[in-house]
Amino acid sequence: MSNNIIDPANMIYTKPELMNDNQMHYCPGCSHGVVHKLIAEIIDEMGLREKTIAVAPVGCAVFAYNYIDVDWVEAAHGRAPAVATAVKRLNPDKLVFTYQGDGDLAAIGTAETIHAANRGENIATIFINNGIYGMTGGQMAPTTLEHMKTATCPNGRDIHLNGYPLKITDLLAQLPGVCLVTRQSVHTAAAVKKTKKMIRKAFENAMEGKGESIVEVVSTCNSGWKLSPAASNDWMVENMFPAYPLGDLKNI
Amino acid sequence: MSEEIFLMKGNEAIAHAAIRYGADGYFGYPITPQSEVMETLMDEAPWETTGMVVLQAESETSSINMVYGGAACGKAVMTSSSSPGMSLMQEGVSYLVGAELPCLLVNVMRGGPGLGTIQPSQADYFQTVKGGGHGDYKLITLAPSSVQEMVDFVSLGFDLAFKYRTPAIILSDGVIGQMMEKVVFPPSRPRRTEEEIRKQCPWATLGRTPDRKANVITSLELDSSIMEENNNRFQAKFKKIEENETLFEEVNCEDADYIFVAFGSAARICQKAAELARKEGIKVGLIRPITLWPFPSAVIAKYAEKVKGFLSVEMNAGQMVEDVRLAVNGKTKVDHYGRLGGIVPTPNEVVVALKDKFGC
């Protein structure tokens, strides 16, 4: 047995094969990279590399297609569920999932989100909720917490002016077309493991035709929040988790 | 199925023609005066025969994005709507062009602006031909003037869309959509298999096979030098379409002193008006653009050398007349006659307008 640390026999962890070598544009500490890795691992583990058609959003993940080496359709802002509906209905044997942020899924695309879910489309939705618009420079999102400061609510979100943080997954869990709604995070190794399990369940549901599955990942945006990656994790635990408690909202 | 003859509405004809073409999907939202398209499809239930998907979406915004998703997979997909619904779809149309996706759109025009009226109109010429969405683009625009052309342009529209990887639109109106005429259907074609689509559309997102790189359908490119190249590629494609795909009909123009230019239902009216004018001794011809883009400028320019004037007759306040003027380029007189708000002109009033405007 060799002691060479680069001996493949000694490798205990590698980059998923489906993650390519393109340099990521995500900020250091951002949750997107971890979730991308999980998706790449799961697609390979399920043997669905040739059967996957992914739908990218508008938002920070607009370039998701640069990193996970499957076929991608880039949707207009908020329209991913409508795009995915047609992709899946016309290709019922494929794994079709959308990857969307809070602005995409819970603001501009609310109608598409609710109606695709209500039709029970056999798709999976990965929903990154970091309470802010990262790509455009840190503006208020539908999920921004009360009193949370952003570029468009510099004095903090005022519920009288801006309404309440939208718990869109709580709404989606009410719909009979939806079979799985779960809220997870990726800030610890244990949380990453759990999120991976739930994304896999969502993909399995989509392939088995059980209806729509939504995996919300409560995430950090250290650039938008103006905190270090480590402080972002702490802030998320203290502030985001009480508003968006982790766990299954529906799992049938 | 061999060639068959039926009597039906223009909207119904669109639905039957789509099934027979071997279309893979239709996504739509009800709106007068085109609702019979989806109603007929739902009644025919093609998912039980050809496997065609038909889905009622929650909005026109959703319909056009379903079309985007289906088209991304190389499928022959379509939607139909009427003017206010088409306005909602313009975002998606721009994305379809930007991502170079083939599909078929149908607009059965009604009067606007706003909620307007459910009566026929041709007031969406600018929106369709000049680009209703953002960015530099053109839309292959087919203008049927009969129920038969509603049938014929479904296959023509799909074929052109796939030939050039860009959307095509049938720009119809409430008259053509609602009127019943005799139609002949071509024989049915089977839908393409996934293997056939992969071969015809190697860019389609149908799942990455080991023999190729991942396909990405997107209109996004942040590097301006590449985005300029993309735009140059689109413009080269549009130029090719202009050179090769212009269609028009010409009636009695050889000896004409005046020429009506009219499309769709207005062209039907003008055909009768030209006959009436000739009975009064005024030699009138008709040029009917079949493709509104590419516009048949050459034939208009040719006759501009010899006629006393062109009258662009449209059910709008004067839209196509701008393209007629560009083609004529000041060589002879050009005028417009139009009725607005859902009023369909009679042949007699068109003749009166001709005499009025040209003093003939």
C-alpha cells in the first residue's frame, strides 16, 4: 500500500464527475456551489446523466449550466416551472428539474411556481432561499426578513411598506399536486448530508411520477449580507432558521 | 390518411392542421376570438392518437414559456392567442429568437389598444413585423386570407421555423379565424421519433449522450464581443430569409393604374373592390403580401415605376403603409385607407376611398 496521498487508491473524496472544470463565478462561502455538487453527485449515483434536462433560472444561478455537465435550458426570469412543464410532458422518461432562487421562484415567477405545483408536474424544484437578490447587487427579495437591510430597504424591511417575508413553500405544501416539500440547509456536514438525501428523494419522485417535489435550501449570501462566510452561517442560524424552520413540510 | 375535404372555421382548421402536421405540443390560454383552436384540440384529444401534448396554461406568459421549453427539446410546438394575449407573450418571443428556437405562433387579431374589442382587426402589424419584444429581431410572418391558408401555413410555418431555427407566426384576424370555408387537408404525417429529432436538431436538449458535449439553450452572453457575433449571426439569418422566403400574390397588376396593397381579410375585400373599380373603368390591381416579413418590397418597387398610386388597405390606422412607402421610395403616390376598432370595411367604401384619395 502506497503512502502517496495522490494515489487513487487512497482517495476518499473526489469532485463529482459531472462537475466540470469551469471556474465558478459564485462568491466564496456561497451555498450554490455545495448544492451544485450535490446535484451532480445524485444525477451520477442515479445513473441519469443521459436522461437529465435541467432548467436554469435568472439570478446568481443563471450560469448553473456552466458547471453541471448535463443538458440545460436557460429560462426567462421566473418562468422555469413553465419551461420545465413542457420539457417533462414532452419527455416523460427524463429527469427534469428547475434550480431557482427566491426572487425567481417567489416574486416574478409566483404564478408559474404555483400552477406547475398545482398541476402536479413530475418535476423537482431546487429552491435557494437566501433572502436577497444576489446577482443584481443585494436588493430586497420576497423572502427578506423583517428589519433585514438590503439595497432597496436600506433601513430594514418594513412590513407596512413591503409586506411580510413570503413563506412560499408553506403555501406550496397545501397543494395536492405536490408530494414533497422540505426545507434544508448546507451550513454543516450533517446538513449537507440531509439535503443530499432530500434532493435525491425529489429526483426519485419526479422519475416515479409522484408529482412535484420542492427542496428549499435556506442559504447564505455573504456578499449580499455583507458578512464573512463564517459570520453568514451564524447569522443564518440565528435569524433565517427561526423564520424558515428546517424540516419536512410534506413528504408523501 | 389521404387528402380530405371539410367545411370548418379558420380556428378549427389550425387545430386539425397541427395534429396532421405531426406537431408535438400545443400550449395556450383561452381568449376570444381564437378559443376554438384549443377547444378543437381538446375535443380531438390527439394525445390518444398521435401522442401530441395539449395543455391549458395559467396565462399567455406561461404558454409561451412552455413553447420555449418544448422548442428547446427540438419538438414541434406551438401556441395561439389574440392581440392582448400576444402582448403578454412578447417577452417569450424575444427569448425564443435569442435562443434560436423554432416554433409556431398564431395571432388571431382583435381590435386594441388595451382590452379593445373582440371584433377583427389588423392592428398588430407593427407588433409582429417590427418586433414586439426587446432586441434586434425579425419574425417570419405569414398572413392567411382564407381558411385553406390557415391549414397550409401551419406546415409552412413549422417548416420555415425549423429550417432557420427561429419562430414563425401566422398573423390572422378575427374574420379568418371565425369564418367557415371549404378546406383540403394534406395527408397526416407521423410525429418524429426522439432519434429523428436528435438527428435533425443536434442542438436540442434531450439528454446528453456520451458522443456529444452538453447542450445549453440560452440567449445570455455577457461578453459583448461574442454577443455582437451572435447578433451578426441572427442578422445574416434574417437576410437569408429575406432573400429566399418572400411570398406574395399579385392580381391584375399588369395593366393597372392603381394597386391595392392588402393582407389577410382586407385582401379578400380588396379583391372584390378591385373588380368593382374595374367595372367603373378604373384599372386596379392587388398585391397581397403573404409574408409580411419578409415584406415583398421588390414587386411593389417594380410597379412603382408605372402605376399612378398605391392604396394600402388595412384594418388599422396605417401600419403596413409604412413598408409600402419604403418600397415605393417616393416614385409614386402612396396612401392608406383603414377602419379601426373592429370595423371591417366593405368593398364599396374601399372603391370610394380610392376615388377620393387619388381623384380618379
